[in-house]
Amino acid sequence: MAKKVRRVRRPPVEETAAVVVPARPAPSHEEELREAYAYVLRDLRRVFILAVAMFLLLIILNLVL
């Protein structure tokens, strides 16, 4: 048979001692998206630069060859 365990009762926490922290304004939906998808913009910029470089390389090769 299992041994019974008694729970120790803790005194209630006084709510008057709570510290009030000033609230920050909540970020807008657009700001949240910008923070969450910042890496997408970097990747798109990198892909665009590579595409322009390849396109210029094709034009130069067309003129040379």
C-alpha cells in the first residue's frame, strides 16, 4: 500500500505588494511581420542581385561571342 503524503499549505500571497510595470505600446501587425520575416527580405535582395549579375553576364557573353 502506498504511503500517504501530506501537502504543506503555503500562506496566501499578498496582492498589495505587486509591482506595477508601465505597459509598452503593442507593436502593430506590420511591425510584427517585418520582424518575423526579415530574413525573407534579405534572401529576396540576394536573389535579385544574383539574377541581375547573371543577366548582365549573358549580355556580355552574347556581345563577346
